[in-house]
Amino acid sequence: MITKLDPPAERDLPAAGAARMRVRLRFEMHGPALARRRRTGRLALAGVATLAAAAAVATPLIRDGDPPTTIAMGPGELTSSLTATAKACLHGYPDGPMFEQGPRFPVTVGDLSVAVQHRGRTGALFLTDQGYVACSREAEPGREDSGGFSIELWNGTRDWLPGPVQVLSRSSSEAESGWVIAAGRISARVGRLTLEHGNGTTTAARLSDGTFGLLTRTDDVQSAAELVAYEKGGREVWRERFFKPLLGRDQCYTAPDGRVVYENRWHEGKDAQHSGEPDTPEPAPEGPCRPAEAWQP
């Protein structure tokens, strides 16, 4: 739940909280380059050594004993630590050697749509005319940083969504539980988006300019958690399991002229991921494609 609209100045933090923040920032500025690669094949991040000043107007979620937790919708709301995170996400992209095999297009901090931070985990989503870059990062003092990228060209889908909500980035503190971070795009008819934790608790996402940012400050999100979207009048229009694989899409979507803008796309089966055996795609669902929804930032 959002409890305040303005975060405290760093000088007003309790002494212990300020000390933790200084340690975390120093580590982000001078910590070792990342070397780990996750099982999913995401790319590791490298640290940066600069911090930029920015207006601190992000939405905070604060719990006693924890450093500030924020959601920034756009570059104008970045705090100093989120500015460092955004720069770290883009460090080396698109010309660095680790990106040679993937989509490459210009991205700057000015393209930031959503940045979120919770304890040692942060995430950022950059939207450009050519494609998007989603980044996640985990940084804790005394431990090796880790993180990953999701980079994709729009290929004709920039102005369209596969339904009212398109999740472009999500992560959690555990495989299918814990606290979570998510970001993506929404259509104009979405007036509210919430995460149902699976135990009766809900967390509301923040919506702005056709995008959403969501995080929880609790550790009770269950494997059965669902994202739920509502129209401005309160009617439910969309529901999806939060831990559904990002690469799994079991439905095609068409523009008003009949052009297919989102084809059926299948994720690898769990058994194939762990065994190394070729995956057998599931059969495509029967029936016509659904109508894509316009995206208007």
C-alpha cells in the first residue's frame, strides 16, 4: 500500500537507515563487475561509477527498519539511487560485446518508463520507438551483484497490446513466492491493476502514461498469485497468473485491419529446460485471434 507521496530526504533518515544507504550506494558505485549468468540465459550487469542528481518525487513504500522502497514512473521521478540503477542497466548497451547476438538499438535514461526498488533488488523498463529494454538487478553489500536483461524489438507491435495488459518484466525473491517487482504496458481502458497475493492480500500497481509499475514490501506472495486489471468503472477485464512464463502466450491478436500483430508463441516445457531434450510445443488453441488493444502513452 502506498503510504506517502514524498520520500524523506536522505539526511532525515534514521542513522542506521542512512548508514545502510551509504554502504549500498558505495557498493553500487565501486562494486565488482558482475560475472554470474542465470539459468535463463539472461545477461549480467556491470556497475557504474557515477550518480546523477534528480528530483526525488518517486512513490515510497517504507517499513520500519528497511531503507526506502520506491516506484518511479519516468525519468523525472528518479531518486539518486534509482538513477544509478538506470545507468547500470544501460552500461555497455548496445555496443558492448555481451549484446552482439541480440537486438541493438539506441536507449538512454530519458527513455525510462518505470523504475522500482525494494531492498537490494531493483528493476527498470525503457521504452523506445524501436523496442524495449527491461533490466533487473540484485545488489547487497558483501555479495556479488547479479541481474539480467530482456531486450526485444517491437517488430510492428509498438502501438498494440495483447489484451489490456502486457507484462514486460517481472521478478521475485523466490522462484514462485516472496516479494515481487513487475512492470509493463496497459491500454487506456485500464483504471486499476492489482496483484492478488493468493492469501487474501492485494497490492495495487501504479499507473502512468500507458505503463505500470508494481512491487510488494511483504514476503507473502504465493505461487497462486494473480495480476488483475479493472476498467475505470470497476469491472474486471483481465486476470493472469503472476508466475506464468513471460515467453508463453497461448493466443494470437489482430489489429482492426485483420493483421496479426501477436502470434501464438510457446515457452519451453519445464522438463526440456532441465533435461536438455528438445521441447515439444503444445497444440495451438482453436478459434479466431482476439482483438489487440491500442497502446497510447
